[in-house]
Amino acid sequence: MAVSGGILVLRALGLGDLLTAVPALRALRRAFENERLVLAAPENLRDIVELIDAVDELLPTAGLGELSWPGEPPRLAVNLHGRGPESIHDLLAKDPVEVITHRHPDFPGLDGPEWPADVHEVDRWCRLLEAARIPADRADLALPPPPGPSPAPGAVVIHPGAAFAARRWPAERYARVARELAGEHRVVVTGSAAEAALVREVTDQAGLPADAALTEDTGLAELASTVAEASLVLCGDTGVGHLATAYGTPSVLLFGPTPPRLWGPPPEAWQHTVLWVGDVGDPHAAEPDAGLLLLHEERVLSAASELLRTGVAHG
């Protein structure tokens, strides 16, 4: 389908990146309520994009250098992808009438705020819009219910995967926590099709039944349902943690090497327990972060058990 005019927003990244941009997307929706808002993001995020009431259309975009915009130039192009220059170049190539982006020395003719290096990801994009006189609500993170039922309502959901090894707590530690919690709760382990081996490693070591392994290869709708109806989510600094925030599902989040003040849940969201030893490292490293490894099973089990015991966990 050809796209005509409208608002083009670039955020061709992952699940967590999409969910942290929801307040900014809703701010744009309110500011331009009569215009079509098109989000350039990966096709595999479609199930979640369709839950975001601010977006009219997904423009499948795998990453930088992949943006295709048929039809007349957009009325406004908004860079929610990064600081540039590649993301800015991709948007300018579509000849938009106006652009909202951070300032970059490669584009001296474009105005915008300086890139803030040490702010929460949600705040970063809200600030960008506020610099363009578009009010944004940083707390506007919730998603509506997913379209289908959970395959494991009320379960404790463990998600051991992460995009980079630096943010992956060891499988054997997840397995021990899963084994202990399974004594009193139903426990399921989630992952993408590419993470099936990791999911099976955790379920096998934990002694969980075969149906405890939940892997998705057709989209994120089932994962969203699983998180939305869980009693508790346990994971690292991943998109699943942001899903828990979006659905108000209690969670234990294992952070490292990136500090939670940059990517964690809102401080006022009391149902989330964030564990972090204070070390900062390379989030793209090929080995688990040394600080993350200082989080031992006993501490994680204690945090999970406390949320479950006090009845904070729902489901």
C-alpha cells in the first residue's frame, strides 16, 4: 500500500526499544491527531505495534539503510532511532517537509536539542518532542490487553535470553531458580525460536515438564499474553522486562552491565524488583557481564519469593 504524506517515525530496533518509545509515540498521536502516523520498525514487532493505539501503520524496516517510503514525502519525519548520522540520513532521503531529530554535526542545517548521554531511554525521546513543543507523558507506558489468552495463565515466567551475551545470566542459574520456584508454582520458560536451545537447557536442568518450554516463531502476540497474565516475570535487561512494565506484571529484573536508571522500569512502579550490583560495562560484550554474575541465585530467589509471598504478584 502506498503511503501518502503523514507522519513518519523511525524506530527500527528491538522490542524493548519499541516499548520505551510508546510515550513519545502517543505524544505525537495527540499532537497530530488528524494525520496518519506510520512507524518504521521491524516486521517481527507487528503484533506489539498493533497494540499501540498511537500507530496507524507499520512500515516494515529491518534497520538503518532499509527505510522505504512510497508515495509523496512525509509531512513530518521524526527520528526516534538514534543520534545519527545514519538515521538522520535515512529520513532526509525521503524529503520530509519537517524533521524532528537531535542535533548532529553532519547536518548543520538541522536544528534540534543536543543528544543527552545519561538519561533514561523513555525520557530521552520525550525530551526530544518537548524541545519541539510537543508535550509528552513519561508514565504513558501501558499496553491494552493482548488479543488472545495466555498459554500459561498465572504462571511464573522465566525469560533467560537477551540480545547480547553481556546481559544473559547463566542458564544453570535460571534453572536452579526455576527448580526451586516450581515446588509451589507453575513455571514456564519463554524464548524466541532462535532461543529454543537455551529454553530447553533451562527447562531440562530445572526438571520442568516439556510443556514448560514456550518458544514463539510466528510473532509476539503469545509472548505478550503470557506476560500479561503471569503471576511473576523473571528476566534480564530485555524487552520482556518492558512488557512486564507495560502490563503491570510484577517482575524481578536482573540488570548488568547497563544501569537500571537508563533502561529500568519507572521508580514509582513498586511491583518491579530491580537487582543490580552497581557495575557498568559493555552491553554488547560477548561474555556475561562480571557485575551480572555477582547476582547469585539466593538473592534472585529471595526477591521472587517475596513478591509471590506478599501477594503482589497477580494471576
